[in-house]
Amino acid sequence: MRGKLQWLSQHHHQPPLPLPSTSIRQLSALSPTSAHPRTPSTRNPHLSEAFLDMAMQGFSVNFQGYDSVLTECINRRSFRDGQLVHAHMIKTDYKPPVYLRTRLIVLYNKCDCLCDARMVFDEMPERNVVSWTAMISAYSQRERGSEALSLFVQMLRSGVVANEFTFATVLTMCAGASGFHLGRQVHSLIIKRKCEAHIFVGSSLLDMYAKAGRIQEARSIFETLPERDVVSCTAMIASYAQLGLDEEAIDMFRRLYSEGMCSNYVTYASVLTALSGLAALSYGRQVHGHVIRLELPFRVVLENSLMDMYSKCGKPLCSRRIFDSMPERSTVSWNAMLVCYSKHGMGEDVVELFRLMKEDDKVKPDSITLLAVLSGCSHGGMQNRGLDIFDEMVEGKYEIEPEMEHYGCVVDLLGRAGLAERAFEFIRRMPFEPTPAILGSLLGACRVHSNLNIGQLVGLRLIEVEPENAGNYVILSNLYASSGSWEDVRRLRELMMEKAVVKEPGRSWIELEQTLHTFHAGDPSSHPEKNELFAKVRELSARFREAGYVPDLSCVLHDVDDEQKEKILLGHSEKLALAFGLINTSEGASLRVMKNLRICVDCHSFAKFVSKIHGRNVSLRDKNRFHHIVDGVCSCGDYW
DNA sequence: GTAGGGTTAG
């Protein structure tokens, strides 16, 4: 049961992550200056002026002169000066060689003037691989994939041989599901050209495979790289983290760290993503200590991931402390804080923070902002405010077109307000076909408000479009059970057996003394304290029954008798984790439990009794949100 | 001269 998460155990010979108290100095020594992103050069700030003076006086300029002045313009991203240099070439009838024309492409691209760059490119009497790659890269950086791709094809057809720069650029463009097919073809070409051993090509290649979900292929590319650097190592760690393979991400970080890998701000941002997924608070705090002391550049990015780590570890106040101390904030920073409040059901804080964001001229709300605000209003019991904000959105107040997810939030808002009929009508009038997630949200609302009519309609439709999702059957079964329709519960169970539903195995975990303890539903087999644990859950259940707890058997859809159903319920992973926490912590200590799926009604009720009878604050993170339970009352208002 | 990894949601 302790399983693979043992990397967090204190029994390891070496510290699992570099601890702030012991190894800061060592880490500082490892911190690479070379890996810091390039900053615009500030040397020779008057070169352009000197050039312009000379040009005004009618001097002609030679190759070296143009080269140095263009370099300066590129470094300073000075469009105006660059344009004057370009105009001077034309005026003096200077015919720039390929090299200088390529410099002009780079300059215009850096100044965000893609059209000018393309014009220079089109007017080139001859082109080499560098000028082609510069132009392809320009399109790729501005997310103009189709133009970049068509140029790449033209380049190959014209007989110019692609080099490592070209391949790295094109592969980066192919990262993402839609580019995978092309990426594979590029990979074959790379193998033919024997470019694969190049570290830039290798890291973009592994990233391309990982972003297509092919983590094994990504890993094997990584393992066969002839050398590694901070980018290729970080790409591998980030790939695991982005796919939710958090333990693998941390294992990889530990391995590479022990092998002397350099880390930079991107590495730590990726490590924090993995720690957020695991809700490994004590390790997240250690990383926090590090990044402060290392004084890494790009603080905004790092602080954003720190905020998110604290949020996902159940510490919204810590997130806010970071947010308040930030010298500058991006839209992502605001979004991260809004999402934090939303997941923690802090509706008023969401609304207030959104108000402050609108007052800040430096940032502009985007689609994610509105998603966070709408879902925050829903989870935080501010339904009317949420509906108003959606109306404002439709009116164009935020200049953001509502997308499917925003419509989904409205269904959630209406459902939570007990307006299932209106939500149903809203779905019918939406400009989109409802996704399973939207139908699921309405079904959940019908369960809470015991609306059998609409619930049945929506539930059966949902099972039709998403027959493999066991959660749908369970919620509809809850609904049938609560209205006493036992015959329907039986029929539903048969239907589920027929469709051979495979449920994602339930898993919960709890962090105690820097070790994550994981529990799988119905399987405490390998844990040293298994007997004690099962006995404890039984004992708790019996005690809670005296206080009014009634096991909700409709949460079990197996075709077994009630006694067996109760046994299955007692084996739910979050109950095992809660019992483990009660046994191993001192009286009155808070319990922080994480679950990979949505919490079931019965476990939610069980957790409320834990808090009430044992005087423990329980913080439970499920797939969708946090449940903060104090004295038997949950912050979700029993709606999730 | 041209190039690779990252933070919020789902």
C-alpha cells in the first residue's frame, strides 16, 4: 500500500529532495547561469545613432557596418531603427548578401512584424538553409503553423537540405496531437539524415512524442541521447508531470539530481506541477524554500506554480500570501488565484478578486479567467452573481466569446440553484451539442435536489453517450434509491453489467511525516497495518451509526447482498485513508486526504462524521474540488 | 545568422 510513493519516505539514504537546511549551498553551485534565458544586450546603446548620423551625411556603409548596426537593432528589438537601416540599403542601391537579408528577417520577426519579414524573404534572389529556417521559425513562434509547414515543404522541394535548427523548429511546431502525424514523418527524415543525436533535436523530439501521449517513446529517446542538459532533462520531467505521471516525474528529478543535473526555473516549475498533483505539501514547501534562496529568474512563472501547489495541497491562504507578495502578476497569476478560490468553494473571494483584476490595467481577463469565476460562483454558492457574469459575457463586456466550458458552468450554476428545468432548457438551446461533462453536471444536480424526472432523462441519455463511465450509473442509482425506485436500481445494475463497465480504480492517499501513504479500494493487502486498519474502519462505522450515520448502499452497484455491499463500502479508499490518519496522528490534528476520483456520497457522509465525532478538521481533495469539513459541515454544502 | 523544456483550465 505504501507502494511506489515511497520516494517520499524518510528511510531513504539520501534526502528525497534537496532539503533547504542542508544542501542549499550545493544547489546554488549547481544553478546554471548558462541556462538562464537570453536577455537583450545593452552594450553600445548609441550605435544606431552613430550609424544614422553617418548615413545622413551621405556616407556609404559596408557589410560590417550593416552587420553591427543590425545586430544592435535585433538585440534592442528596435523596429524603427531597423527599418531605417533597411531603407538606407535600398536608397544607396546596396545589394545585401543572403546573410544580411536573413538578419533582416530575424529583426522583423523579433519586432513582431511578420509581414515585413516575409517580404524580405520573398525578395531574396537566393536562399540558404539559414534563411529558410529563420522564416519557418518566425511563423512557428507566432503560432502560424500552416504557413511554417508549407514553407518547410517548399524548402525540401527546392533541394535545400534541412539542418538541426530546421528539425528542432519543425518538431516543436508538431508538438500536440494534431501535429503528431507530420512529426513522425519528420522523425523518419531525421533518422535518414542521422541528425537524431543532436541534443536540441532530441529534446524537441521527445517532447513531441510526450505531447502526443507516447511517453514510452519519449523516454526511450531520452535514454539514448548521447548527452543531456538542463533542457532535455526538464523536458522529460515536464512530460511526465503534464501527463499526470507525477511519481515518475519526481523519480526522474531525483535520479537526474543525484547524477548532477542542472536545474533552472522551468525544472522547478515542472517539479512543482508534479508535487501539486500528489498534494505533497511538505515537499512542496521544501521546493518553495529552494526557489526563494536560488533567486531564479522569471519569478512570475515560478510563483504561479507555487501558488498552484499550495492551492492543490489544500492551503488557499498560503497561495494568497504568495499572490499578495508578487511584485508583478500575469493573467496566469490572477487565474491561478481565482481557480484556487473556486476549488476551495470560496465564492465571495472569487468575486472580490475578479473585481480587483478588472481594475488592474496591466492584465486582461481571458477565457480561463471567466471559467474560474463562473465555476467559483457555482462552487461557492453565488449562483445569481455567476449568472449575471455569464450574461455580461454574452453581451460582450469581456470581449471573450463563451465556449462550451462556459456554458457548462451555467448548467452547473442553474443546477446548484435547484433550477433543473431551466438548466435542461438551457442545454436544449445551447449552440453546442452537450458534452458528457455537461450532462453529468445536471445529473449531479438532479441527485442533490431529488429531481427524478429530469435526472432519469439526463442519466439515461448520458449512459447512452458514455456507457463506459461507471460514475454515471452510480449517481443515477443514488437518485433512484433516494426515491425508493429499487426496481430501477436493479435494472440499472443489469445494464451496467451488460455494458461491461470498467471503473477506474479508486485510490486515496494521505501525507504523514513526509511520506505519502496510498490506499486502493478494497485492497489493503500489502500494508503492514492492514488488520488494524480494517478493524478501525469497522469500529468507526459502528460508532457513527449510533450517531446517525446510515451507509448509502446505492453507492455500490455490484450484484451482491446488502451485507456484502456494506463491506465493499467500508473498503472505499478514502475511508481507509481517514482511518489511517486517525490512528497515526495526535488527537485534534487536521486530516488532509486526496482522492483520484469524485468522492462518493457515502464516503462524504463518513468524513463528516469523522470531523464531528472525533473533532478533526478534514480537508478532502477529490477530482473536482476541495471539501473542507468542520464539525460535520462541509464547505461544498453537500453539492459537488 | 537559424533551434529544444515551463506556470492557470480541461
